[in-house]
Amino acid sequence: MRKPSVHALGAVSMDTSVPNAGQLPVGKSIAAPFLSVRKNLDFWQKIGSSPFSLGVIDEGYRLNFITQPDSINLLYADNRQSAKREAEFVSEEVTRLLESRAIELCANPKVVSPLAVVKGDPACLLTRALLQCISSAQKSGTPLNSRIPLSFDEKGCPVEVQQQSTRTPVSGDFALYCGSAGESLRNISDVIKRCDPSLMPVFTNSIENAKAQSTMRAYKGSFAKLRDYARERGLDPACPTSLVIFSLKKIQEGRAISSLRTLSASFSHFVSSPPPFISQILSHLHLSTRRKYTVSHHANVPRSHIDSFVLFANGCPNDVACIRTALGASISFCALLRVSELLALKWDDLNWSNVLLRVSVNKAKNDQFELGRETFVAVDNDSPTLALFHHYRSVVPVSPWLFPSLSNPEVPIKSDTFRQDLALLCLKTGIDKITPHQLRAGGAMESIRRGTSIEEVQRRGRWNSAAGLSPYLSDTIESQGGALPL
């Protein structure tokens, strides 16, 4: 650490039990104007001050970095003139504070606060960092004799120092958590690590698997965009106002209601639920978007399309890609498989029993703990699809995967490849282009047409709720359970 009489002191943590550590000098001639303004916060709320103004009065003004600052290129602000004039006092005071552990020595601090000396009775060595620590401790009810630790980002500690610390950093997938959610996550992690460290993997796994993987990916992507947008404009990503502003930006871009709902859900997950009035504003935005952008149902693929695919593939015995696509479309249609579930199938996942095919879905979209699900397909011994399946086994490259890549059989084909092959098959058979997901929707409607109840289709297709199944259903007499006589 450089001499404090010349350069700025790095970020510090303090113990307010140490005499004069970060305390304002007592004296009638010295007053902090912001304290009197903060005491009258109710007055500013009553006159209708903006949320930004209230935030500045209550918490102070914040300047957010657009990007993470580089400590190597950061120019440290110099100390105040008062600290230079009282260089001897500064050196003695810093040494005393270090020995008492009221402050800590930082390796490579990313942010510094210039030192100042306030003469009173007695004299005090102050930084804005110390004042902020005291203010935060008083607001949270932290006892005055409690030590306020720094985060790793504030300390700028090397790796070996971090490993010795008892403070649990928020990193990896936890890095997006901020606001009250981030603070609660850190506090719980600290308590678990202190009481029973063996529970930390359980806690981490529970947080990471609280939602389905696809849902978490959507939440992370949505909140990351909100965070970047807010920081570019000097806003706090954890502030509900940033959520409202970014939602308006989404509406301006013409995004659908599903995008707005994902954004709100990601904010609630990574920060906290917005206040009631903010939630009401977001609800109004969602309703206006719903009226502007209609939600279309998934188009259904009729059974006749599947029969056409199989018939065409049986006529092309040497076109392995065509046979693979036709067989994949048939299995996806009959077993109500998502494209990710279809392409993840291995030969061991298929079990034949007379006229029944048992399909094991080892990892479904809503099965984040990989407990596995099963679905069943009836197989007729005279079925053209069964004949195509037997031929497929004789021509496909040897691989553990049911639908391997022809160029690299050790890996399955990608979803984009299957989508392109399906579009090509539609072109060859004279059928309008369909997507892999429409196969799942067509299978659901075909099941209902054959008399299967909506609840049974929901279980067969592994939908979590009837609301999730609803967009896949068309208005037919079967899906509505018949018709009343006139």
C-alpha cells in the first residue's frame, strides 16, 4: 500500500467499535446537510417526488460503470489537501486502524475513495466509503460492534486470499443475482458455510435447478439484456424502474407478450418481486401488448402427412437422410416428443413388447432432475413405418444414438439439421413446410380425435399443466368433448 499521505487509500471495511473509526466529529459548527434531508424523507414522498429523487435522498447518488473497470488502467484519485497537510496524522491513524483491524489492506482495489481529515474534537480520518458503511449498518439495524466485511470485488484480493476468507462470493450462475435476492443469497451462503459446509453443494444445486434448464436459459438471457441496457444508461439494474423502462423498450421493438412476461419473471427471480404499484404498471403493459399482438396456436400436422413421409421414404431405400427424417417425424408425432427429446434418444431407449413400443425420455424439458419419463406407441406388424424402421437399422451407421450424424456417428444430429431435412422432405412430397414442433401438436390433436382425454394427452406429452397444452389444441368437436343437441 502506498503512503496514505500522498495517494488514496483503497476500499476498507470497518469496525465501528474502534474509537473515532469513521465517525463524524461532534461539534455544533459541523453539520451534514444530507442527514437532515433524509430525516424528512416522508415530506419528499408526500409532495410526489420522483422515484429517482427519493432514491438519491434515501440511499445516495450512484454512478454505475458501463463495463467492469480495469484496476491496472484505473487512475486513483489523489487525497484531499487536508490529508496532505496532516500527513503525519494520516500515517499514524492508518497504522492504528490497520492494527485494530478496523480496516483491511487491499491488494488491487478497483475503486478508491480519497482521504480527508476533519478537524474537530477529536480529529477524524474519513472516506466516503466509511460513511456509506456506517449509513448501511444503521439502516439495516446492524449492531455498532459488528465488523462490516468487504466483498471480493471491493477488496481486489488475489485468489489465495479469497480461498482463505469466510465470505462466500457470488459467481458463476449466481453472478446475475443482485438487489435483495443477491444479498439474501450471500447471507444464506455465509451461514451454511459457517454451520455445515457440506450443505453448500445441495444449496447450490437447488438454486441452479429451481427451474427447468430451458426456463433458466430464457431468464438469464432476458435479465442479462436488462442489466446491460440499464448500465449503458446509468441506471441500477436492480431498480424496478429499470424493469419498466426496459419493458417499454421491448414494446417499442414490437416484442410479444411472452417476451415481456419472461422479462418480468426473470427480474423477480434474480432481484425480487416488484412493488405492488410497479406490478400494476407492468400488468397494464402486458394487457396492452396482448390486445396489439395476437397469440397464434401451433399449426397441427394431420396423420396423412406422416403417412406420406413414410411412403416416400420407403421408395428411397438408399437415401439414409430421408429415411431418418421420415422415421423421426413419425416417432415425434406418435410419442408427442419435443425435438430435443427426439434427437436425444438412443437405441437403448426403445423397448419392444409385441405390438407396443416403450419410449424412455431420459431428459425432458421440464425434468430438470433427470428422473426420466416414458411414453408408449402402438405398433402394427403390417405397418409401413415398422418396415421402414427395420430397413433404417440396416443402413444407418453404427452408433449409440437413434438419429446419428452421418458424417460423425458418435454424435446425434443437431436440431437445425433435422429441421432442414424435414423442410426438404415436405418439398419432395408436395406438403407445405412444417416445423418439428408442429409434429408434437399434430400428435396431440390426433390423440384427442381418437378419444383420448385432454388430461391423458397432457400426461402423454409431459405438459406440466393444461394451460401449457392449450396452445397445441384446435377447436374441434373432439377437443371440446362433443356437442349439445339443438
